[in-house]
Amino acid sequence: MAEFMTGMKRTHYCGDLRIEDVGKEVTLFGWVAKQRDLGQLIFIDLRDRTGITQLSFDDTTDKSVFEKAAQCRSEYVLGVKGTVMERSAKSKKIPTGDIEVKVTELRILGESETPPFEIVDNCKTGEITRLQYRYLDLRRPELQQNIMLRHKIAKATRDYFDEKGFIEIETPMLIKSTPEGARDFLVPSRIHKGSFYALPQSPQIYKQLCMVAGFDKYMQIARCFRDEDLRADRQPEFTQIDIEMSFVDMEDILELGEGFIKYVFKKTLDIDIPTPFPRYTYNEVMEKYGSDKPDTRFGMELFDLTDVVKDSDFVVFKSAIEGGGSVRGITAKGALKTYSRKEIDKLTEFAKGIGAKGMAWIRMTDDGYASSFAKFMTEEQMNAVIDRAGAEKGDVVFIIADANDTNVMSILGALRLEAAKKLEIRREGFNFLWVVEFPFFEFDKESGEWVAMHHPFTSPTDEALRHLEGDKSKVYAKAYDMVLNGIELSSGSIRITNPDLQKRMFSMLGLSDEEAYRKFGFLTDAFKYGAPPHGGMGIGLDRLVMQMINAATLRDVVAFPKVQNASEPMTNAPAPVDSLQLNELGIGVISDEQDQE
């Protein structure tokens, strides 16, 4: 039966005691990590969020205390008083391994059933089960360290921006639905039946209005929501370090972002990040890495074979080039043993799964080369391909051809990452870079329309203004992304503050004056009253923590995450609600069967 903790006040945390504390009377609280009953001697490992302290009970311990220690089981909650003693058998596995606490008073504050899995790091139980009992999973030291580091990073963030003169301003969570790239989560209004709030995908519009209001340096650790498919580095709800500044240009914002990264790594991990970060244009990273968020911890850069193979008889290459596309490749150095014909077939299927029509290859063997397309090429042409690829004995070359040049680069970018994973060639470390000069527009195949690559409030470059009503592919934006080890950490831009230019951009995106005003009129109206030039960025806090600790997934740095289908196994959210709630909101629900009719 659970006891009360009246009269017990914690003096120390379990992980804080050291050899210099020997002789001190201490009071500890925590959970039983392990109990070892040796008959006349009992040891209990008591765990809290700071670590473990060994408790000892022997034939000199009060009988009632000893008996209670014998009753303790895994995950019981205890309060203990005792004296810190030097251990006779010391342990180097834990920081408190030189000491133990000889217990004089023990209270069982909470009993526990046998947990569904062992509360240890590297737990072998499946993730779904652990997420179902997330409150137990979060007791594991590894996860607790992750969450506590996240706290330190958030604190360092506020300290940094406070020192730089930023003001933290909260923006609304119930806002008007506006097109920002992903689907909104909608919240029905009980008072205004048939109308909906949206949960913010970002505080974008409100932070711009803060600039109009005269708060020239805004920041917020903001909760954001996007109804999109999940992956390892994406959750439907996420946290963003949101920044906006007035009277600045892109250089000011990039310098601020680099300073923040340098500060937070040093403050929390004692790691010195070199600055300034390398800077690439969007076109440069696509040509070089096949991705606008490249991982530069390894080479295997793309190369263009179009001019080399344009006169070949290989119909795959020929049709791609005649269709206005290209032929490009990557060379996996020393990959011959890893990439047998069987493994190349698997990689080919991977390429087809992401849009390739096929994949050509060359294996550089001891006897020369073996290739999937050599019979269609002259010896001179094959040598030219191998020379351009920089291929030597032991290497493997992968080649993609397509009438769409962007497809070729994107597919090779994905193949580059897949091959690097298989070859285990990614170096340790933190490779930061900036990607700048993004296209303003991108073509959406589903809608057949040109859409904003970032958001419609991004300013086009000065040089691009003459192309607005012409070739949209030539319109570039004052936009920039911070990338770390192949993950987009931050995205930002200089904003449009000229009402006439904003109207032109809405028109380019296919929005009529009436539609634009209905969706964004409150913002464009604000710009009529003296809007300062401004820009900003949002840094993903979840992704930053994930990268700093080298976690495999965001679920390792979020206390209560969602799984792949956007549900939460612990509470079974989302869940149906009763008809009374729906009636109050004036909402009817279509069943799956009805939806399929």
C-alpha cells in the first residue's frame, strides 16, 4: 500500500552524488530500476531523471525497512533517507559508481504492475508498443536525456535572441485558413456554424504584421501544424524557432542564423561550429548533388554525360536528349564488391520506384568493364563516359536518362543517398550550408499550375522582375534555406512589402484580385500604412535537436509523437466524437462506405 511522503524533502537527485558526498545524510526520490535480493543483503538501483544511485540494506538495517526493501519491485516509486557511503565494489558504468546510500528510512510511495517492457536503453520491444505506453518509454534514460537537451536548446535559443534585442511575441493558434503549401488542420466554430479556423502552418502572416506594428525584431518558439504525410523528419505538429526582422537584407539574416547555430552548439554540446557556412545557389546544388538539401558528408557528385553520349545509338540516351532532357550519372568509388549484379538490380527497382524508367550502369572490374549498355556504344564513346565519370578499377557508375532534366537530377540525388547508406561512407560531423536563389515558382503536376515554391509573400530578386509576366522558370526569389547533413533546418526569405508588387505576384499565381483580397486582404491593407522592409526565417527546433544528437527519427526528440498514419497509439487520437458535439458544430460525418459510393 502506498505511503505518504509527509516530512520527506528531497536533498539531492540520484545522479548527483559523488565520492565527496560520503558521510552526508540525504533524501532521494525515484523509481526502482532494479532490485537484487541476496538474502541478508539487498541492493536497489534507484533512478530519477538525472541517473541512478545504489541503495543498500543489510543486517544492520531496521527490520521494517529491510522487509519493505524486499517487497520492492521494478518501477515502484520510493522515497528514502540514508547516509552516503563509499562502495566496496565500485562500478565504472555509472557516474555514481563510487558510492551507495545505506538506507535508514524507506517509503513505498507508489506500487507498479510488471511493465510491458524493460525500462532500459536499447530496448528491444517494438516501437508501437513503447509508444502505446509512452509515459513508461519516456522513463528510459536515453529519451530523458533527449528531452532535457531539447529544453537546454530552447533556453539557449531564448537567451541568444534576447541578447540580440528580439521580443518574443505569441501569435494566435486559431487563424484564418490561407494557402501555404500544405493542407490545413481545420477547427470548426460552434458560434459561426459552417465556418472554420485553421491551425497555423507557421506564424508567417502574423509575424509580418508585427513588423508593420513596429516590433522590428520578433521571435517565437512556435507550434505549427501541417496535414501532410509523415516521414522520419516530419510530424503533423512541430515546433519552429520563428524569426522576423525589419530594415535588413539577406546577409543580415544569414549572419544571424549562423551566429545562433554557433551559440547553441557551443552552449549545449560544447562544440565549435565553423562559420561562415558554405553557400550554394539552388541550381548549383541540383547540378552537383541532385537535391536542394544536399548531404555533403560524402562526395559522389553528379556529372553530366549529355554531350558525351549525344551521338550514341543507345535509344534510351538518344530519346531523353531529343526530348529536351539529359543523361547524368554518379560514381560510387570502391563499390564493386558491394554492388553485385543482384544489388544493382535492387537499386534499379529503387530508381523505378521514384520515377526512373530504368538505370544504366558500369562495373569497373579487373578485366576492364562490364556494362548494361556497352553494346550500343563504340569503344571511343565508352572510354569517354568512363573518363567523364572518373571511374577506376573497383568503382561502379550509375546513370539515369530522362526527357525531364529535373527528374534526372532528383532521381540521382536519391540514388546518391541510397548508395551512400549501403556503402556506409557518410563522415561524422555537422556539415552546414546555405542554399540561396531558389526559383520563385515550381510547376505542380497535379494541378497543372505554377505555384510558389516558398510562399506568395517571398520577394522576387530584382533581376527577376522583368520575367514576371513571361517565362516563370526564370523568376528567382530572395529565399534561402539552411541545410545540415541532408536535412532542411530552416527556410526563409525577404518579404514583399510593396502592395503593387504583391498584387502582381498573386496574379502570377492565378489569384484574381477578389480572391487575393478575400484571402489576404488584411495583410495587403496593412502594407498601405507604412510597411518596413523585412525578412525572416523559421528554424525547425525538432529537426535541430534530432540532428544534434544524431537521432534516427523525430520521435526520439518529441515527448508524445505521432506515428506514420498520424495517430497517437497512447491515447488513440484521432478518435470519433459523439453526435451531440457534432450537432453543436453543425457537422455531419460521411462514413468510409458513403465516401466510396
